[in-house]
Amino acid sequence: NLPEHQVLLIWRLCPHFGLHPAQVAFAYDPSGRCVFQERLFLNVMQIQRALLAEDQAGYESVVYFWASKLARIVAQRGLGYVDMGRLALMKNHLLQLVLPSVARAEIRQGYGRG
């Protein structure tokens, strides 16, 4: 299960990418295909990686982790079916645009700290 503070983090990250939290959900495809091809789904299999990232490297790492995942689904939605190189370029461009505001909003405000 994803801890509440990480769910709230994802909700706070959504507006940075022009999304409303209601547009994003978790999904799982046992065949291993990408779950975000048709809708804005985050892969439920990423939850364990997010928990591990926070455990090993702290809250800042999980902020960047989920920001990266949201950037990827937004880039996929905008570009459609393209090669992975173009998708990676768009994702990186989105991250360059939003990470400064994400850092100010999340990390400097001290969200996630008990």
C-alpha cells in the first residue's frame, strides 16, 4: 500500500503537470505492457520502488521519483506512440520545466517530514 503522504504528494504534483488528481490512477497489466498507453495510469508495480527510494534516500528522492513518473505519462499522452528516444526527450524537457517549482513547493516547505 502506498502511504498517505505519498498519495498526497502525487496529488500536489499533478497541477505542476497540468493535471487534476482525479485524472491519475494506478493500474497493473500482468502481461508487462505499459499501463499508461490509453489513460493516465501510474504502474502499481512502481509503489514498491517509491517506498524503497524514500527508505534509502529520503523524501526528496521520492518527490523526484513521482515527478518523473508523472512527466512520463504526460509526455506519452502528448506524443502518442513514438520511439522511446523522443519520449525520453519530452519527459526530460517537462522535468526541466517543473522541477524548480516542485522543489520550492515540496522540498523547501518540508512536506513529508514528520
